[in-house]
Amino acid sequence: MYEVYIMNRAVFFQENAPKTEQSLIIREPGKKCLNELPQLIRDHPGINAISLVCSNPEEQWMQFCFNYREVLAAGCIVTNKLDHLLWIERNGKWDLPKGKVEPKEAIEDAALREVEEETGIQPLALGSFIDKTYHTYDEGGTPILKTTFWYHAFHDGDDTPGNPQSIEGITDVHWIHQDDLAKIENNSYPSITALVNKMLDNR
């Protein structure tokens, strides 16, 4: 199964129909349907998610990707010894530190570099790979598919003050206990909250 976020709505490419009733189900979508997914979401703001049910999800996913220019990014979910998670406020939203991978840069190195640049928090110890996330956006009329590689990282300290990278639209850096995340979920991105919950569930 593949999952991509288009305008903060989850779109799933899968073989079997979901059991939840929250998804709009489209069976065996054609090329035209894949091309028109962004417009479908714009026209129906009440859609929470779309499930594209098909016999070959990988093939459908590749056809979808052909419509976009891919950008690689990397970031981290950072924890400390107090079970706090590192969050940033970016453009009025709670987010995790991440950024584009530079040419010839290792993805793991990019993940640590972006966290240190955006938050000023260091040193960091890189842990295990968590997952990849996909989301789309428009950049000067060009449709972009951003693939972000996420890692767990550990800061051997407590609530060390951060230094937000204002040039990236970051206004503050916060350490938030993992039991208090419900307070910020409504002002974060669905892909981000799903990623954090997945990491915490697997700890």
C-alpha cells in the first residue's frame, strides 16, 4: 500500500477496500482519475481520505508519480531523556524539523543537518529509520511530490532551549512530552501526527 497526502488529505493505493467509512472509494482508477485527484479534493472539501482500490497498487502508484517532479527530503523525530519530543512552529503550524537532501548528501546526514539547522539542538545521535512520507504541493506552477525519509534521533539532555531558523519560517522550538501531544494535533499536519503516533506505538 502507498499513502500520499494531497492538500492534507490522505490518498491510499491499495488492493482491498478499507473497512472504515471515512474514505471515498474509487475502484480501478484510470490515468484520467489519477491526473484529476487534486481537483477532486478541491471540489469536495468534505472528503477526509480517498482509497484507490486496484489490482496492482504499485503500477497505479508509478503512474501517479509520473505527474510530479520528485523532491527528496529528510528529518527526525527527536526525543530526549525526559520522553519529550522536539517540535517546531512553522508558518503557524506544529511541525517536525526536516528539509531537502543536498546533491550527493547521504540521507541520514541530511536528516541530522536539517534538525540542527532548523532548531539549533545538538548533539544528536541518529537512531533507526521510521518511515517515508509523501505529500504534494505546487511550486511556481510545477507539481511536486516530496518524499521525506524520517529517522528517530536522540538528544542526551533535557529541555535544551532551541534556536529557530527564522529564514525557514520557523518561529519557535518546543520540547513537548509524549503524553501531551493531543494538545497540538489539531494544529498540525495529518501526515505528521500519523508518523509520530506510529513511532510511539512501536516503541
